[in-house]
Amino acid sequence: AVVNFILVEVGNGRDVFEKLMREGIIVRPMDGYGLPGHVRITIGTKLENKKCMRALKKVLSQGK
């Protein structure tokens, strides 16, 4: 199968989703699919992916 997204385990998926939205990054929380600790990230351009990874690192480091 070929997909254009990755599933990432982030702890509290809904919380990470909300924080990423404030950073201008749109992901999909997966709690509605029985995976409350995950978000789904669609693969974008190289620049978009780098921006997403920077924001994800920032958001995840805030939880520590």
C-alpha cells in the first residue's frame, strides 16, 4: 500500500493537535479512531515537512 501520511505517537494526540494548530500546522488527531496518543501527519513538500518537524519538536519539548 502507498500512503501520503505518517502516524506519529505523541503522547496526548488531542493536546499536540491543538498546540500544532497554534503553530500553524494542521494535523489530524486520531482519538476518534481509537488511537488517542497519535496524530496523522500528511506528507508535504520538503519545506513543509521541515516546518512541521520544527513545530512538532517545539510542541513535544514543551510537555517535558
